[in-house]
Amino acid sequence: MDETTSRPKRALVPDTKAALEDIRQTLSQLVGYHLRRASVYDMNGAVAALEAVDARPITMSVLVSIVEQPGRTSADICRILAIKRANIVGLLQALESRGLFTRRDDPADQRLQRLYPTPEGIEAARHWLSLVQAHEDRILARLSAGERAELRRLLALVWADERTEDG
């Protein structure tokens, strides 16, 4: 019996079994499938690692973007991180309310606000990155330092075209 219904389970017919095996075999050969599985595994761990500091991976990414290049605009961050403009507002408000960055009017264009990290923001970015780094060290513990470097190199090659398209 199927545990979710009162109907008996249907046995897979041989053709279906062969089709499922073919699908599994094809999936096992798709790099994108493995990238997605690894990404979900990594992201779930990053979410858990940042939970203690009331942050999320996207929040950390926005803050790190401000820290790595002070003076960016919210539009710059949206473009770099592929965030919708409507979504950046709440993320910036959360970071600003914690005193992690300040806004300054652009002297050349008063319509623009430039974002600058505070000392607390720089420290938070360092701490949050260390939490995510510790998580990454755990999930990559089976790989040698050389294998990790090779993995990063190969992954960077996969998305190299996107970097050049972004400018």
C-alpha cells in the first residue's frame, strides 16, 4: 500500500525502470546537476552558520560588496549581485539599522547615494566571512588544499563568461 493513500502501490513496469535508470545516468553526467546539488548543500550550511549572527548569505553578500568597494550605489550592488531593486531596499535597511554602513550623497549627482562601510560593518563582514569559511572548510574537508584550489579554478572557468559580461 502507498502510505499516503489507500491505493495499492503500482509496480514499475520494466520500460519505466529502464527509463528511470537512463534519467539517473544522464543526471549523473550533467555538471549543472552536480553544481546545483553542491550549491544547495553549501547554501544550507551557510544559512545555518550565519543564523547565530542574525544574517543570511544575501545580507552578507550585500555588506561585503559595500566593504570591498566603498562608495558603491544600491544600483551597483543590484547589478553585481543580480538582486531586484525592490529587494535591495529591505536588505540595506537591515544593515543600516545595525550601523554597518552609512549613506552619503554623491557630490556630482545629488540623486545618488553612495554607501560606505562603518568600522562595525567592516568587522561584521570579516566575522560573517569567517563563519562561512569555517562552514566551507567542513564541507570540503575531504579535499586536499590542492584539490580545493583546483575546484575553485575550474568553477571560475565555468562562470568566467558571466564575469566579463558584467564588466
